[in-house]
Amino acid sequence: MTISSAVLQFPPLSAPQSEAWLRNKLACYADAWDVAQDLANGITAIVVIDTRSVEQYRAGHICGAISFPHRTMGTETLRSLDREKVYITYCDGIGCNGSTKGAWKLAAAGFRVKELIGGLDFWRRDAHPVTEGEAPGEWPLASALTDCGC
């Protein structure tokens, strides 16, 4: 009796095809550690956008993130954004597609964008700083990043 591989039922891409696909994947997504590291280091080339409702933003958001619900994104509202920045969108997590909708609207309008993998859920799981209220908040100076080992 021959046992076939469920994994190899669909053979992997060639090494060059895999490299290209994975490079493109990394170009579209950022993880909580990388975003936290950039925020802690004061990198100004990125802007983190909370695409959830204003009420959800007030209840708790990533320190330094701006509130820009994806439902309010349009030609007029996007004009205020700096085209030189890279925007990182997030929502509640993998069960929510608000960050995808926001990222799509930004990209369609000509902005460079990445999505935060796992959204606020993964951010909180990694114990990165969160703040409440209407203001973006500041990255806490005393916040030390614990190396995730990635």
C-alpha cells in the first residue's frame, strides 16, 4: 500500500518562484514586532492607521496610531495624507477585514501600504503598548521590547 503525501499533493514552487512570492508577501504585511520596533525607534517613515470605528479606537489602540475608519476613506478624506509615508493598517484581528479594506482603499488611491498581521489581537498578545482615548498617544519611553526571537 502506497501512502501519498497530503503536503506534497500540491508541489512547492521552484526556489526562485518561492523567493519572489515570499518577498511580495513581506512587502504587503508587517508583524507586531517589526511595527513596535519602528515605533519604539521613532521611525517617521511609517504611519499606523486604526481602521476600526472611532468608538473602538477610543476604547484602546496602538500607541501612536491615528484613527481613520475604513468606512470614511475616500478621495476627499485621503487628501490629507502624506504620499511619502508608508501606512500600516490594522483592525481587530484575523477575523476582521477592516484593515484589508483600508489598505485596499489607500493602495487604490496611490499610497504605499502594509497590513499588520493579526491586528490589535496579535499586538495585545505580544504585550505591546496600547492607549485609550481620542489622541494617538506617545510611545512609552520606558517600554522595552522583549525580543520575540524571530
